[in-house]
Amino acid sequence: MSLSPYWLRDNCPCVECRDPRNGQKLFQVGDLPDGLAVAESVEDGDALAVLWSDGHRSRYPLAWLAGTDEGDGRTEDGKQLWTAADFGPGLPEADWSAYLGDERERAAVLAAVRRSGFALLRGVPAVERQVLEVARSFGYVRETNYGELFDVRVEPDPTNLAFTGAAIAPHTDNPYRDPVPTLQLLHCLRSDATGGDSGLVDGFTAAAVLREESPADFAVLTRTPVPFVFRDRRTELRADRPLIDVDGRGRIREVRFNNRSIATLRGLTTAELDAFYTAYRRFAAITLRPELQLTFRLAPGDCLVFDNTRLLHARTAFETGEGHRHLQGCYADLDSLASHHAVLERRTAALDTLEQLFEGEGAGEYLGEAVTLAGHMLQAGALAEAAGAPAHLVAAALLHDVGHFHGAGLRLMQGEDNRHSHTGADWLGRWFGPDVTEPIRLHVAAKRYLCTAEPGYRAKLSEASEYTLRVQGGPMTEEQAAQFAAHPGATDAVAVRRWDEQAKDPDLETPPFAHFRPLLAELMA
């Protein structure tokens, strides 16, 4: 395969080139020598092995070399553009308690915000300041001149049209900020006024329609900086940005649309102004097309989370004499939501992998014992939990024998030390910290230690455990036992070892792997 040598070397995954914990590069691009070239390359199993002209060696997984980059998901390519009819079956929504209690439910809600631009949480306690807790469930509150939160209700001296009962056309918030708050949350506390229905328009869809119907107008709105301004007694804000922002490949990335905040355009010719207003008016008309407007009513306890760089939000007028409409809102940012979602997805994938091992290969024989491999590990985790052990030790007890999966346990029973303690600890290190992995790494050594340090311990071992003890090196010498006892992780390793030996009861009922998922999720790095 033909690959750019500097691109390939810049992406070397070895520990000399990247920090294994966070993937950050440990060199500067200028450190690479002039004339860098591949001296030798060969496919070795599932990787490409490369010897470089400066003597460095790299290995690249073939699957990685064949991969593609979906980008940061912020452009139209990473979105599901929609019209109102697409939500005929229902809005993307979830119950607040389910969202909090189930990581998969939370991930689905955050995915909807990233994909469709919004999601609705039902049953959020209709109490003041609760909207801040919703924002903090996935990120951080973005404080503005309106404070960390703001009330959307009729005010006696309103500084913004939002604080009246007037209808508000589709718009994005805070276009006069740079950077603009990329997420907005609106939590309904009271809604018994006549009118005041909420509306959303997919600004990316509207922009795509403009591009299809009038490419020239689309081009004008992507290249014309618009002065967005807000001022009151304490604030003076301005940002000059186009109504439609595109990335270097021309993909729609952001929409800023707020008629109330556009100041006077200057420095343009009459022809340029005429072209801008023609395009601006056409775009505004598109956003008002009925098929693009999704209208619904927020009830007390509903919290709407939406992308303020993509969706235009609106509301119908409402009567101010009878009944009340009170929302509390705050701003947050998409990067924190996307980060939280990615971590949830990563954790979910890892936990799914573990659960599949427990339910699949784990149902098989465990080293000649009367329990299955999964049954043994679940018993160990349950025993640790029943003993009131801290979460990291419950996890270590539950996962201590993952190194036996993929047939490795058979090698041990055939007389070959499979070093499953180290293999398992290294594999789990992708997701868990040393407080979980080190007791696993040391649990075999702990058995050898106990056979030396505690008279009578060895006699209690099962026949299979006695056999594996001999394969794994037998009891420690007195000197080795003293060195082990001085190890800072010895106490935790011994605790895991004791649960390991007890976890071989064929009649003991244990909870399923799913019982331990929340605990494991909290411990994942």
C-alpha cells in the first residue's frame, strides 16, 4: 500500500511516540528527520510492521489503516436532518429517572441531541434551579450576562422579547457571543396560560433547502459577516459571523439566525447589500415553511435540550392576563455533551464485551472445578460485596480471572503457566485504574504467598487449585513471602485471593453480571 511516510510516522502508536494513557504524542513534528522514508515494511499477522530509515520501528493494525474518519460530528454529515413529519411517531424523549439510572438510556438521549439536535426529558422535578442539574448530568453550565440560569416569563421591565407574552419567530440564542453557547436547556415549571406552544426548526435542513433552491443565495449567506449585537445597561456584546457557517469542505456547520440581534451592515456595496437581503429574506421564508416547523407544548416537568448552533426555536404568543407560563433555562456546550456521550459509549461497549464473555465462554468449565468460569467469578464478586468491600475490590474479585478467557485456561490445565493474572490485568487496564487491576495482577502471587505465610492454608485448596499452584511456581520462599508482604498492594491481593478460593460452591446463587454493571461503570477510567 502507498502511504505518506510523514503521516504514517506521525501516527506511530508505540509507547515511545504516544502516552499509552491518553494517546498524546511525545514528540514534535519537527523532530522527525528530513528525508524520512520506509526502509522495510511487511504485513505481520493483523498488523503492518515498518522499519524506518532512522531505525525506528512501528506496528500499525491493518484495521486502523483501513479505517475512516467521521470527524467531530458537528457538520451536516454527522447529523440526521429532519422536517416536522419525521417526528410523527413521537419525539426523542426519555423519563428523567430512567435517564439517571440507566447509562444506556442516557447515552440514547445524548445521541439524539447530537444526531437530531434535541431531546426531551419528561418527569424532571418541576422545582426551581433543577435545569442546572440536568445540564450538570452531562457537562457544565455556561454562565452568561443572564446569569447561570434565566427565567422565561413575563417581566415588568423586560430586557428581552423572551420575557414578554409576544410570539417569537424561529431564532438561535446569543448570536452576539463568540463562542456562542452551543446548547440550550428549557425546563417547564408552569404552563397553564392560553398559548405559548414551543416550536423547533432544523436550521441545517433550512440551509440545505436554500442551497438546493438557490446556490447563489446560500453562497452569499456563508461569506457575508453579519454584525450581531446586544446591549443593555450592563452589557455590550458583538460578534460578526455569517448566518450560515460552513467548514473548509463546504459542509454546513453552524447557523446563527436572530432578526432581533442583527445590527447595521456596513462596508458593503449597494449590490452586495441587495444580494444579502435577497438571500436573507429567502432563508427567513424557508424557516417559516409549515413542513419545517415542529410544534409541541411543554408541560410542567418537561426539559428540552437542544443544539443552539443548529436548531431555531420559537414560541406562539400567550395570554398574560389568565394563567402563567414559566420556564427556567440555562446554557451549556456541545463539547461536554459529546464528551460525556463518547465516554458512555466507550464504557457501554466495554461492559457489553465483558458481559458477553461471562454469558458466552464463561458458561464453560472452570479449571476442573464444580462451577463454571463465570459462576466462579460472579461468586467472588458477590462474596466481596457481601463482605462490604470497597467498590474497587468488588470489581477486582469479579474480574480476577478474565485472563482465562479465549481458551487460555486450557493451557494452564495442560501444565503451562498462562500468566492469566498479568494478561487479565493488562487487558483490563484499558478501562480500569490500578486500584482494580493490581489486585488482579497479584492474586496468583497472593496464593503462593498464603501457602507460605499461613500454616494450613495450602491444605484447604481444591484439587484443581493445588494443581495450578504447582504449575504457577509453588509456594513462595520465606524471602519471597517477606517481599510480597511489603508490597503496597499485598493486602488487597490477599483479600481477592480469599474470595477466589471461597467462590467454588455449585449451590451458591449469585446475581447476574448486569447487577455489577453500575459499579463497574463508576470505576471505569
